[in-house]
Amino acid sequence: MTPLHASSVPVTLCQLTRRRHTHGHSSRSNPSNRIAAKTKSLLDSNDRTLPCCNCRLRFGHHTSPRSRPPARARRRRRRRAAMETLMVDRVHSSLRLFMHRNAIFLCERLCAQFPSETNVQLLATCYLHNNQPYAAYHILKGKKLPESRYLFATSCFRINLLREAEETLCPVNEPNMEVPSGATGHYLLGVIYRCTGRISAAAEQFTQALTLDPLLWSAYEELCILGIAEDTDECFSESTALRLQQEHTSTPTLVKSNFANENRVLSSRVSASLGDISPKQIKQLHANNIAEVSGYPHVRPTALHVQNSSTSNVPQFDTPSPTAAQTSSIMPPPLFRNVHAYQNTISGDAPTKQKANGVNQPLRRKYMDEARLKKVSGRLFNSDSTSIPRRSERLKDTATNSNSNTSQFGGNGTGHSSGTSSSVSTADGRSFEQDKAERILLQDSKLALGIRELLGLFRTLGEGFRLSCLFKCQEALEVYRKLPESQFNTGWVLCQVGKAYFELVDYLEADRYFELAHRLSPCTLDGMDIYSTVLYHLNEEMRLSYLAQELISIDRLSPQAWCAVGNCFALRKDHETALKNFQRSVQLDSRFAYAHTLCGHEYSALEDYENSIKFYRCALQVDERHYNAWYGLGVVYLRQEKFEFAEHHFRRAFQINPRSSVLMCYLGMALHSLKRNEEALEMMEKAIAADKKNPLPKYQKALILLGLQKYQEALDELERLKEIAPHESSMYALMGKIYKQLNILDKAVFCFGIALDLKPPAADLAIIKSAMEKVHLPDELVEDDL
């Protein structure tokens, strides 16, 4: 006998069952029965058993079981989706409440139960929030989605893997690949370029980020620090305001349309599956308060409200209110498991009216209950479902053509075809549309005013910060004074004003504004390093010590706090202890340029010029425009009598800050040491004009005039210096030397005596005494030590 195969036997389940009951135990002896039993097992294993015609008619089957998944599988998928949505919502809630460890625990469970790259991204976000960039780096390595690439680059940046972060954001082998995360991705790439010394590429990335998001203040701030920011009138212009208004007016419409489409899908899927959900599952769904959003597992679900009914509990979604035209339209048809039964009911195919009445009595109660459901769905979901295929679409077309039957489905016995009702509803709809249009216009006008006001604030703040970074401090102060009082009296603005006065060497005003900023925002540490330097220059030892202790108590891991502690010890001339504190600041933040510079100053005070040069160069690697480091290198080379190197570094610092009287003076000193006296004299004149209260350029100008043997001009300059600094011993010692050159010995002795009375430093004391003792000797026998 030829064996039969499962693929060639069209045996139905009912036939097999019928054979089994007919033959009973005789299948063991009958070969044909054994073949049938074997065929049945094969069919069961391959899931190829088809219901017979009678079964189709009896149970209402219209399609093969393979065309639709089993109800149990669908319910299982819904439960899993609800579980995933709940876990994601709890993770986001923990992150919002700063419960990072709880968020990490939940997200690890989420990734174990539902391993997807989106959930891995969420876990990496939790790790980054908890300051665990290494963990985020480990789980994101090799991921390809844009959001994963951005998070991976952020992790690499935090652990100082700059090259790997750059390759992730901008792969070398795929130059046309877009930078992930839009403006923020370009900003991060710009920061990486700036840290690696590629200034032009960094500026390009910051500009691109600002183009994509004009309100990304950090990008404009970086451009200002680089000294290449464009004017704020161009960056935050009227065209920018129009573009922002268009984006913000189009975004709600887009979101609304997407939300409506999602609601249509939800409506069709919920209505299609109402017959497959048991009341127990609906209660469980309501108890869990979770709504499944198909295709968007990480969308936070809206709260479910249950419509109280005698027969069913239906989940209700919060959606925008419909228009009057939508509420006045014909109600959509109710939902049925058996579509043919419903079609027969409404098409008049029933044999007799008496039979229809007898059968429709329970159906009418069902129609009324489901009509309540359709009232809810008519309010909540868009009634226009032509874009989404529905099971009841044919019923809707049929019901639209019949007025009486459709009105009865509402359960209220009143029709919507009345002329008066339609005219009233049309008038109400028009008035509603008019009011809606007026509200939209009013909202657009308010949005435009808000955007212009915000951009105006950004223009003022940005222009002030840009001028400060260009060291045009007086102009920056004038811009900051234009701010409203509420904005001016904030910690950030007051710190910027204090920094501007610090650059103008007006330490008293800088102290005033920094103190006010610290009083208004005592826990803000940005700018406190400059404040401690201001107190250092003012010799406020007690206040500086109190500030250092206060900053340490606020945050022991902030570099600004340890800079304040180091300045406190530097004021006491304890340079070794000060150096340890500055090095601690560098350890806490290796990209903090000012801490490197302060380390260089302390090494220079200890005359360890090699280490001093090393730290100054580290500061320049962090920030090439940090002019304090260029100035420190110039001072070191000037003390080493490497005057050409000194002149180069002073000139670089002067190019960055062309309005600093101190830098002009030191550049003039280097030029004077190179015997370029005319250039040095011209630079001293600029330094005096830049700051008339600075005594150093006047003294250096007198020295240059003395070298040019212009004694009277040198004396006149020293007389003007006496008005500014009447207690400067070096000034009187220089005047005594000039009087000796003019052979006015009594005045020379008098000036040397005043210089000694002013208690000069120990190094100058012996020199002044020697010059006073040799005042009567000829110049050939006197060594020029002054």
C-alpha cells in the first residue's frame, strides 16, 4: 500500500474525529485506520487541519485559522506590551524624581524581559544620569541607531575617549552619514573638535548647531569663547523669529494629526477585538490602568476611564474634543462578531417581520448598549475612518443610506434628518469654526510676541557675553545695564558684570558684584574662582578664607572651591600648599584652564620655571584664547632673559586681549629689553591711555626715558606717578637716581631717604642703601643696580 503524506490528504478535523468515534478500538487492527490516525497526528503537528463546511456554518468561521493568530496569543502579546509600557513609565518616573538607582534596577529588568535597542538606550540614559559612563559605554558599543550613537559618543566624551566619540558621531568610512540628535549632536562634535585643537572645525559645528536650534545657548556661548561669534542681531534676527514661529505653529498641528491617526488605529483595533476580550481581562486592564499603543511601546499611556454599562466595560482614551460637525454626524455602526448576521439584520433580508421582531428583541438591547459605546467612540475618535480599513466599513455605507434604521441604533428614537436640526447644527458649526479660527489667530499672535521677547532677551545677553569674551568690557557693561531688573539681579549676570570689572582691573567694583551674586545664589560656584582672585588682589585674607571654607562645604569636588583655597594660601606666601590645592583642582577637572594657569603662577613664584612652562602650556591646550597662560609664559621668559620669546608670548596675549593695560606694559618691557625703545615707548603710551590709574606703565615709561637720557621728561612722568601711588618706594629710588644724573645731589639723597622710610622689599633695601652711600661718587665708579 502506498503511504499517504500530510500534504496530499485533505482530511478535516471533523472527519478524523468522526472516524475515531465510529471505529473505536478497531483502528489498531485496520491498516487504513492506522494510516488515518497517523495522518491526523501529522496534520495536528503541522497545524494544517481545516474545519469542514458544517463547522464553518455552525461556528461562523470565514477564514482559515492561519489567517488570524489565536486569541490566547493576542492576549499574551497585549499583556507583554502592557508590562513593557508600565516598566518604561516607571523608569522615566524614577529619572524625573532623581531615583537613579531605582531607575537602573527597573531598566535592567526591562532589558532582560524585553531585549531591544530602544530599551538599551533607556538603560544607558540611566547609567549616564547616575554618573556611570563606563557602564553606558559597555552596553552601547556596536549599536547603530542614531540615538544609540549619540549616547555612546556622550559616554566616550565623559571618559575622555575623544577619538572614539568623534568616529561615532562622524564615521570616517561613511562621510555622508548625518550627525545624530540634530543640534545637540553637532554641539557635542564641536566640543570634541575644540578639545582636540581644531578650532575652525569646531566653529563650523557650533554654527550648524545654532542654525538647527537658534535657542541652543551653549552653542552660541562656545562661539563667543572662541572669539568668532557673529553679531546677535544676525544670530537672533527677525527671520529667526519667523522660523521659530513656523516651527512651533506647525508642530502642534503635526502632533495633533499623528495623535488622531493613532486614535483611529486604536479605535479600529479596539473595536475589532472587543469580541475577543473577556470581561475578566477588561477588568484586569482597567485595574492596571495601562493602554497599549501599538508600534509605540515607550509612549506614556493615558489614563483609562471605564464607561459604566450594564453589559461591558470599554477603555476610554483622553483625546481632543471634536468639532460640531463631527458631533452632528450620523453615529457609526455598532460592532459585531458576525458581520453577516448584522448585514442580514439591516438589509431587510429577514423572511418575516414577526421573525425579525422575535430575533431582534435581544439584539436591540445589544444595539442600545453598543450605541452607548459608539457615542463614546464618536466623541473620542475621529469619525472619518476612510484612511483606516475597518471590519464595519460596509456596514457604515449601508447604514448611511437608511435613515430610520440608523437612527434607531442610537437608542433615543429621534432622527438627525430634520431640516431645523440640520440648519441649527450647521449654524452652530460655523460659529464654532469662527471662534476656533479667532482663538488660533490669538494664540499665534501671543506665540509671535513670546518668541520676539525671548529673542530680544537672548540678543541682550548674547551681545554682552560676546563683548566680554572679546574683552570689550566697558561696552559689555553698557549692554548688561539694558537688562530688566529681574534679569540683571541674577547670579549669572552679576558674575559676568564682576568678571568685566575684573578685566578692567577695577577690583573694588568686581568685589561688589561678585559678593552680590554670591549672596543671591550662594550655591552657584561658577565664577567663584575669579572672585577669590579678586579678594587675593585686594589682600582680603579673612574674607578669602571664609569664602574658601564656604565653597568647600558646598561642594568638595568642585575645582572652583580648591582654587579659592589655593588663593588663600598664596596670599599667605605659602606657595607649596597653594600649589597642592591648585593641583587638586586640576585633578577634579582637567579641562579647567584657570587651574592650570594658577599652578604655573605658583611654580613661577617658587622659581621652578620648567614646571611653570609645562602647566601654562597645558592651559593653552585646553583653551587657546586663555591669555593669562600666554602672559605667564612671557613673564617666565622675561625672567630668563629670553626676550624674543617673551615678546612673542606677550604679543599673543595682547592679540587676544588688546585692551589690557598690564599686557601692553609687559610687551613694552620686552621691547625695551630688546633695545627697541621707540616701540616700547609707544606701547607704554597706549598702556597709560588704557588705564590711567595703573602705576606700572608710568614707571616703565620713566625707565625708558631714562635710558634715552630724557631726564626731565622722566621726572615729569614720575611726578604724575606720585599722585597715583605716593607710597611706592621704587618710584622714589628712581627719582634719586635721576637727580644724581642731573647732579642735584641733595634732592637725590632726599629721595633715597624717603625710599628707605617706605620699607621696601628686602631685595631692594640693600640696593637703595648702596646707592645712597655712593651718591657723591662719580658715575664711573658706581654700578647701576637700580
